[in-house]
Amino acid sequence: MHDDVTMFLNDPAREAGETHETVDADHGRIETRVAEVSTDIAWLQESHKWPGLAAIGTVVRTREINGEAKSETAYYLLSTPLTAERFNEVVRSHWGVENRLHWRLDVVMNEDRMRNRLDHGPYNLAILRHMAINVMQKEGSKGSLRGKFKRAGWQDAYLTRLLSIFRCAITLPPWGGQSGEGVRDKPLRC
């Protein structure tokens, strides 16, 4: 499917879809993003039958730093036919969220230095790291995430408070119960 989308959107004989260009200059670099959206996808649906596909899009990002330009192209499958302008905004905000989350995971939890590589270990530990960050953000005290991690290691009462927030966010069976036996229908009261 990727090859078909790439070939279609890069075909010079094709009539271009709606495009939108943005230019940002910051920190000594100039970044140009050109987004294009095409809803002419009946041919793609015939061969791939992708459920919910409404449009395809591409964003060409060109970065110029110290007179040297580098370009990259990303292709997208869209479940909603967006305007090129809105598509450009959505793509940019998505990467902003991804970058902020990755920064927190790396800086606060040293995720890039983790060495677990086998089986489901990396996936399972990533879920636990996300859960820990979410609980610490939900807990209302002031302080950095790193400070909250240290505090949880030093103070049992604070760790208990964090675990109770986590416990209240999910529905648990009573301790000692067998699976399917006595499972609560409502979240625990906190």
C-alpha cells in the first residue's frame, strides 16, 4: 500500500491535490512544510480495501541550516478528508506530542538507556513508564516529575498516595478472589 500511495502522490502527470505551505524560522534554521491531501482514492480502495480510508496525504519537510538543505517526505492514510491546511496542523501537533512524551520518558526515566530487548519486555515496561508518568501528573502536588519519583522512593506515605491514585483509576477484583469471582462492577471508592 505504501508503494501505491508513494507512486500516486509523486506522479508528475497527476493533477496535484490541495496543498498548503508553512515556513518557520527559528533557532538559526528555516523549516518549510508542504502538505498535500488527495481524496481521489477509489483506485486505492479497490486494491487494498482499507477500512475507513477517506484520503491520503503527504508532508514534505525541508530544513535549511547554515545554508545546507535537507528534505524528507512522510505519507499518511487519513480517516477524515481534511483540508491541506488542517492536515499540516494535525501532523505538526502530532509530532509535538510525540516529541514531548519522548523527552519526558528519556529525561525523567532514562528510557533511551534501557537495555531490555527480549520478547514483550520493552513493550510491557513502556506501558508501566507511561502509567507512572500519568499517575504523577494526576497527583496534585507541586514539583517536577523527577522530584516526584525521588520523593516516592524516599517517602512510603507519598508512594502509597501514588499507588492509591493508580488503584482508584482502575477496577480491581478483591484481593484473594479467583478470576471472574466477585469482580466489582464499579471503580473502587477513594
